[in-house]
Amino acid sequence: MSRGNPHFVRLKSINGEPMLVNISAMRTVTTINLAGDEVGVISFDKEHEIVIGSTVADVINAMAQPRIPLDP
């Protein structure tokens, strides 16, 4: 499922808490209206999707930020 080296960005979970997402494994991101709130849906493959509190614009902004360093 992973494509290349991991590239983590900080996004918001559905409850507003920060979360790290490996965008190198992400296939698509869309924004949906869920009970009046705009939230994002990240797709990793045909069978794995997650609902997040970040929108497409939030994901694009996070992708433009420097990589989050991870300890080996």
C-alpha cells in the first residue's frame, strides 16, 4: 500500500484532535458534508478509507509544509 518513503503530515481527526497521516500512501482525498460539517475522506486503496476533520484545502496546506521528522 505504501508508495515510496513515508511522508507524514499533521491533520485533524474527526473529533478535532491532531493526527499524523502518511500522505505517500494516500490515493485520494475528498470533502463531504457530514451532518452540516465539512469533513474529509482519505482513501488509501479500494478497501481502506478514513473520515478526518480536515478538508481538502487543509490537506493541501499540510502537504506544502516541511516534512515532519521521525526518529529512526
